[in-house]
Amino acid sequence: MPPGSNNPFGIKAAAGQPSVTVRTREETRSGRSFHIRAPFRKFATLAEAFEAHGRLLATHRAYGEARRHSDDPDAYADALTGRYATDTHYGTLLKTIMRSRDLYRYNAPAVVSR
């Protein structure tokens, strides 16, 4: 979380939004890593950040493919790769975390724990 941002999701800031600028690692589609300084949203509270994050995932067109997989957590995670985060292994990382922390148990009953 960028210091002083109340932004645990690392949401980048658009022009005119309150922000903090920090160094961050980005990745090209080919997997080459590089660092930039980028503005990240600054929220008054964590609750505000959670609301903005939920709105972003639910409405932003970049995440439309992920929303088509709302019944399949693994496909949803894979669909975020290259969209939500530039890390070419983002979906794999999310699935590893979901498995290691048994987060599949929070899905609808039709989805079986992996």
C-alpha cells in the first residue's frame, strides 16, 4: 500500500484525483520488468478504498472479461492478468493465494473447493 494513501489495492490515480506518487514495478506483456514513478489514488479512509475497488471491478470495461467468469474464481483471476495488474503471472499468484488460504470456501455452493 503506498504510504499515506489508504489504498491497499494499488489503484492508480486519474488526472485530478487525490494521489501519492511512488516508485512501482511494472511489466511488459513479454515479462520484462521495469520501475516507474506513478500516482496512486489517495483515499480518506480504507472503507472509501474498498468501495472504489468494488466499483472498479464491477463496472470498468477493462474487467468485462473477468466479470464473465464470476462463477469460476480461477478463470476470473486469469482474466485479470494483464488488465488489473501488469504482472504476467498475476492470475497464477492469485490462484496460489486462494488455494493456500482456502478462499474457495467463500464461493457459491456450486463451486467446489480445489
